[in-house]
Amino acid sequence: MDIRYLKGVGEKRAELFSKKGINTVEDLLYYFPRSHEDRSEMKEIADCNEGETVCVSVTVFSPVSEVRVRRNMLISTMIVSDQSGAMTVVWYNNRYVKGQFMTGDEYILYGKITRNRGKKEIVNPVYEKKGGERFTGKIVPIYPLTEGLTQRIVQSSMELAIKAAGRLKEYIPSEIREKYNIAELNYAMKNIHFPEDFESYNIARERFVFEELLILRLALSGHRKENTQKSGAVFSDTSCVKEFVKKLPYPLTKAQDRVIREILSDCASGGVMNRLVQGDVGSGKTVVAAAAIYAAVKNGRQAAMMAPTEILAAQHRETLDKLFAGTGVTVVTLTGGMKAAEKRLAQDMISTGKADVVVGTHALIQKTTEFSDLALVVADEQHRFGVEQRARLASKGANPHILIMSATPIPRTLALILYGDLDISVIDELPPGRKPVKTYAVGESMRKRVYAFVDKNVAAGIQAYIVCPLVEETEKSDLRNAKELCEKLSRIFPDYKIGLIHGKMRAKMKESVMDDFMKGDINILVSTTVIEVGVNVPNANIMVIENAERFGLSQLHQLRGRVGRGAEQAHCIMIAHGSGEVTKKRMETMCVSNDGFYISEQDLLLRGPGDFFGTRQHGLPEMKIANLFKDGDILAVSQEAAREILAEDPSLSSEKYRALKERADKVIDGGIVMN
């Protein structure tokens, strides 16, 4: 039912509701309160204390009088009493209360108690005539609002919506609800909005958190190909990796060793590995991937490693060449930027099996690229590739094992949803001797000192990044932009070569600038967040982040990870504007911790999952009621229920699950990027 036809709404209010995404009665029912006020407990005037927000039952002692203090300030007052005493009711700029109250009338008031010249006052209270209470004397929902929508409008509309909807059709099967102790829909809908008590509210909330997470998981399952039934290449000899580890110039961390064992167990099992390896910047993910590649090659198979850029592909090639030196493993590169003759030679080596390992970009998934016996695919920086691209790479072999490497630490709760069908390994330990990046948050007043610090270090041969959130100035934004800052820095540091790299540049130009920076031809690189992914420049040990408050914590952590790749102490200086509590908390988090998983959890807590990833990129819906940080227990239960449902009916095509499927189909937009 269109919300316009709900009693008391009409066209104008429907437009206001539409701004909050509410267009139907069902949309309104699922517009959950952000909190509840307990107006059920009545107090006598004598027992009311300053600062309390209370409910009182009073009699009008004298009607409303008005005083205009100045042109834009009208103060309305009224005296009320009960058997314990009297107090003043005060309204500011409310011209509607004059003439509404008659001496002797009885009202319920709900508001905040203050004192003025020693006398108690209740300020701007909610008021209802005694005997006609709707939103006093009970627990009352408080909703997020938009301009023009008041609490009273939303509360009244919600009451009417619950009546208009009648008995709602349940869509979670009864056996699922009974097994997981989940409330029935109609009980939950009434008590999420107008609960009898807070225990009833908690039962109702648990139902809708479970429902939201269950439906999200079922929706995401439709964007994945389940691989549990497939048979994959069997690596019968996994002990060969011991010889690879012995040749390494440094010992593995316990975390690396554990993750390698998990990967090898998958590859020897006879099934298809689908594993996500999460590790902070510098935790040694590449060595773990190399161990898996080595196992594939020594078992007579081919492996491929896909990187998002040619620079990163070249960097991986260089790393693998060093790791495989003297082992007889042949590594070739295949990228779009190679000359035609080089590309043909590489493709010939790949198709004939002369190439054991192929490191490349999107050129790996072109039709002209054929593999001899592809058994392992490693995808680097998973969030840069869509499912379709990885599927095309996987199709080059017969059900190859898939290993996805991510330097973006994702809180376990979120990973359970996003990668529910993948096994997750976490490298939660940094190699010994790696120095944490020293991080500082400063205001605009410190800019001269920051530039002096950059000057001193660059003069000593260190390279620096300066990161901006925007490319060009816009009329509506005061953010420092990369082009303008690049020009300014060229004047401040005339003796240094300043480079510029941003997202609007052509890929070839970006790679050329980055290549110059890696070679040391550029001293200071002004950049937008395109440097966030992957590239290793050991000599770059200073990073200045402009308008740091505009970045998410996880993004700041990824940026910071670009420095401190060498043996020298690295520094990250965040220039932040604004003194709000959230900004302070976020900057403090960055300064006190270098732990990407802790930071990502704080990011999720402060911003929510949609902002955590960037909704446009990942298609994740905004959570209406679930809090992934606080609802871990319900999340685990909902995931178990989802697995049970999908095992019984993978396509949700039966009558039993049809209503759930309809809801799941509405949740995710068509452009979601998922594994």
C-alpha cells in the first residue's frame, strides 16, 4: 500500500517520508526506532530533580501567558500542580500552546526538569490530556527524522500503519524460528515499535537482527558459485614446501606457518580450495602465496598470480624471482603493456607448459591466453577484481584452487557475511624487527612545522607522499586538492622534484609517474588515494595526509602502510580539521594502534558497513537494525541458519523458502562486487 493513502499522511508528508526511503506501508513498518523513551514511570513534582527527563500527571493551575523577550524569542509559561507541589511549564517559540489549556484540566507531561531562580520548570514537554494518552505513560519509540518530519508525525503514522497492515504474513519458516528461538513476525513488529516492556523489545529486536542478517547472507549466496561439490587438483606431495621454506633468508612467523599449512591441507584434500588470506600490510602474504605456488609447480601443475596494475605485477614478478632463485621454477610475466612479440612468446610458454608460474594483469583472462595445466590461481588485492574476472581466470583451468590475498583487514563479523563460502585465514603477526610507523594527528597551525620536517628528511635522501582527498577544487568543498597543492609545494620546495598522481589520469601516465617515484627520480609524490594499493617503495618513509578526517580509518591505515617498507623509521602525519568527538576518536585510534584488525573494528563501530567499504563499490545495503560490531552472537546463529537453508534448497525455489527468496532478491543491487 502506497504511504500516501495511509490516514493522516497525504501527498506532502509522503514526500517527506520519501526522503528517508519510505514509500509504502511496509517501508514504514521497517523504519525502526533509533531508541525508546521510557515514559511509563510517573513521578510527583516534589520528587523531580534538576536534569531529569520525567513523566508527571498534573492539573493546570493557571493558563498559558506569553512574553516576547525580543523579536525572535517568544516565551510561553503555565503553572501546573499535583498533590506534592507546583512548577512552571516553559515553551520557547511555540505560538500554538496559547489558549490550549484551561484551568482545572488534567494533563500528562513528559520533559526535562530545570531550575530558574530556585523554582522547578519543565521545558518544551510532550503533553497529552489525561484519559487520551497515546505517547505518554508508556515506552515510546524515537525515530530518525528529516526536516519537516516530527516525532509525533512518525509515531502517529506508525500506529496507523500497524493497524492498516493487519496480520502480516510470516516468511521465516516455523521450524527455523523454533530451532533458533526467533519471535513470530506480528509479535516482533508490534514490540519493536511499541513494546510492552524492554524485555519484549529485546525479543523483537533479536528477531529483526536475525532476519536482516539471514536475508543478507542468502542474498549474497546468489552472487557466488558454490564450489563444495567440485573436485580439484590434488597436490599429493606437500612436504616439498619444506625445502622452499629452508631456502628463505628469514624464518617464517608462526602465523605464516599456520596459514601455509591450512592452504596445503586444502590443496591435498581433493576438493577445490577457496580461501581468503587476510594480513596486515607487511605481514608476509606474498611469501605465503609463493609457498602455495611452489607446491603447485612441484606437483607438476601451473600457477597464476593476478595483480591489479602492471607496476604491482612487475613487483610480484621480482619478488617471486628472488624467492624461487635456484629452485628451477620458471616465472613469466604477461601484461597488456608488453610488446606484441613479447606477449606472443609469453603466451606460447604458458600454453606449452614451459612457464610454471604466470604473473600478470587482466591480460591473463584474455581469450588469446591459454594455460597448459592451471591448478592454482592467486588473486592479489581482492577488492579490485569483480567475481566475473576471477571466474574467467579460473575457467582457464579445470577447477583450479583459488587463493585470494587481501591487505584490507576486515572484522571477523563482516567477513562471515561477505565471505561465508570461503575459508578465511588470518596472518595476525608481523615479522620481527619491523618498526611500527610513528603516527601523529595535527591541526592546521602545525603546517609550517610539518613542511620543515618533510624538508629535513627529503634533504637527507628520504622520499615523501602527500595525500589529498580531491583531485580538483570544487565550489562546495574546502578540501585541499592535489593539483593546487602540487603547484604550491613546487614553490615551497623548489629544489625537489614534485610528482602528481591521481585517479583521473590515464593508467599509463599513472604507472609512469609511480615508476619514476620507485626509481627515486621524484622526491615528493602528491597523490589521491590511488597509491593505496600495493606498491612497495622502501625509500618512502614520510607520509602527510591532508584532511585526514575525510578518510575512513581502514583507508588511513592502508595509506599509512605505503611507508615503513624499509629498515628506517617511518612517519605518518595526519592534518585533520574539526574537533568533533568522532574525529578525535578516529585520529586517536590511528595514533595509538598499528593493528589493522583493531582499526577496522573501530572503523566498523564508528561508521557502519556501508561506509566501511563504500556502498557504491560493494553494493552492501545499509543495515536497518543489525550492528555488526555488537550483534556477533546473533550473526553467528543467522549464518548457521543460512547454511542449513542453502544445504536443503540452494536456489530457494521451494514454496517453503519462496518468500525468503523474494526478500533476498531485493537486498543486493546488480553491481555488487563479491567473492
